Amino acid sequence: MVLYPFHPILAWMIYSATKKPINFFLSILLIPIAMYFIIDSNRKLPRYLIYFIIFTLYHLCSAFINDTIPKDTTKLYFILTDPNVLAVLFFIAVENTNFDGRFMDKMSNRIFVIVLVSLVVSLIQIKIPTFFFNTNTDEDLLYIGESRNFSIYSWTGLNSLGITFPILVSILLSTYELKRPALPLVALCGIVVSFLTRTRYVMLSMIVVLSQLFFNTKTSIKKRVSLVLMFAAGIFLIVAVGYNMGYDINEVINTRVLEKNSDMASAKARVLSYEVFLVVFPDSPWFGVGPETRKDVIDLLGGEAPIIHVGYLSYLYFYGIVGCLPLFLAVFFLLRNAWMIGNRYNFWGSYYGLLAFCVANITMVYFNFSEMGIVLAVIYLRYFNHKSSLILNDQIPLREEPEDNIKIEIQNQ
């Protein structure tokens, strides 16, 4: 588990050797572990996980009943590679594991390394777009044609960078003390990598996770001013490096952020998604049509996007009110848990990371809870929840000195 932050690199190694996605092997590995915990453990599952299990079962039943399983795969392979199934297996394993401070320090160190690697690879891809890039899917190649930057994450999924990387940055911002020199470097990595993606939802997600530095009431005015100066310096550095490397920053802002050359096509696709949803949702509002966009809906979308391009609306169309209710409840309880941990221990990394994930799905469709970033956010929540239970049972002191350099502060209650 301590190697888990290197998941994108492991995914590249496994795919290169087997031509199969890493999720397939992770599911096979985690199934017996999860079954053991379910049978042997007396621990109650948290509410978010109970609701998410219900949603996953509904998702699988809907896929089978509505015959939306891809024709080029088997039913067993479909289940073993399904991201919801993998997320359930991950969460069961995590919620039945006790992580100590030394393990979490090692985890934070490795997240820091992978964030730095993400920055280096993103900079290299300015000059060599296909460097460490998965060229096996045509869809990804289309985005390469738009000069989008995927850093090391194309081997795990098209949207992995936009979901996982902001959460990694969020965890480090909350884990490292503000005075440490690593903090400005982490923030700079977040700004640069998100901008190089040329994708607005990734930039928006990074703004969400960076905002924790300003909304944290324990951050002094002096430190907030220094953060503003640090961000200004970071933007200046982006402009300078981009200019020297031949990266046209004005073109990115005009075409990807402001959409001057496309007549706001992306924004119009979202508006059209709302309009189409209002037309098709009443046909099957309670149970949905299954996890696939039907041809009549694609025709209504007019070719702008082959899917209702708002995550919450798309899932309501797929699964209906009955199917989406447990999913949305799972998200609510997970966020509530992260909020409580933030208030109790001043660890806001998981909360702002998960919040960025929720905000991102306003403009895209990607409720993939098996993403590395979300699993890591849950691991940190599990660590603090276990610590809290030990404190309540008087098994440890309220304040524990960390073993390594990277501190996770536990504050006196």
C-alpha cells in the first residue's frame, strides 16, 4: 500500500507487460482481501461505503438489465474492470486497516515525489507531447492534437490527472507546515501542471484545493499575504518558462479558457446538456435507462458531445432518482466526514480534494471513485478516524509527535 502513490507508473509497467489495465489485476488482488474483511471483521462499515455499495450493485444490475455491457468483452471481465467495483474493494480494505503515523509520513513523502515527477514530465511534454504518453487509444490522441498535457496519468485514464493530481496537491498542502519550503514548491507544481493541461475543469479544481490556504482560519494575515505573493511569482514563472520553451500562453488563454476561436462551443455544450436533460429525463425518471447514452439523446445533442456533459444530470439520466440517491448520499457522507476531520484536526486535504472532484463533475462526467487521488483521500480520513477512536478510548495521548520530517498535526480537543 505504501507504493500506491506510484500507481500511474505501475499502470504503465503493467500495461506494457500484459496489455491489460492495472484495474483488472487490482480487482483480482483485492477481492479475496475484501471478502476476508467482510467475513472476519466485526467492524461496522461507514455510512458512505454502505450507500456506495448499494449504488454499485444497482449500477451492475442496470448494466445487465439494459444490456449496456460492451459487445467486445465478457460479463466477468466487465465486472473485474468496472471502476465502481474496484472502488468498493478499495474502500472495504482501507476501512478495515489501521494506519499509523510512520506509515502516513512515508505516504506523504511518496506523494510529494510523484507531484514533482508530474511537474517534470509535464514540462518535458511541452516539447515532446508523446513522452510517457499512452498512445494506444484514439480518443487520447485527439486530445494530444489539441496540445493537452496529461503528464504521467494517461496510463490510468483520460481524466485521471484532472481528478487525482488536485487531490495529491490538496493533501500535501494540508500535511506540510506552512513555514516549510516544500509548500511553495507544491503550490507551484499545482499551478503549472494544471495550466499545462489546457483544461478548464483541472484549473478550476486546482483553484478549489489552493483556496484551503486562504479559508483556513489558522492562517495568519501575514502568511496569507505571503501566499498571494507566492502565487503571483508562480504565475510570472509560468509565463517566463513558457516563453522560453515556445509555449504560447496567450493562445491557451484565448482558445481553452476564453474560447474566443470556438464561439464558446464548450460552454454551449453544457447549456445544451441541460436542455436535452429536461427533454429526456421525464421518460424514465425513477430507474434510468442504464449507463449508456442512447442514440436519440446523441442526436439531440447535435454532435457537440456524445453525452450529457454535466455529471449529475448524466447520472440521473443513466440511473434515475432511485439509482442516484445512494450515490449522492455516499458523496454527502464522505464530504461530511472529511469536513469533521478538517474541523477536528485541521487536516483539510481530503475535504478540499473531494470538493474539487464534486465541482469538476459540474462540467464533466467522471464519478470514478477508484481514482488514486480519491482512494488516498479516504486513506487519510481512515487514519484520522482511527486516531480519533483511540483518543476517545484513552489509548493514546491527545498529541503525538511524528516520527519523520513531514508532520500531521493532531490538535488538542
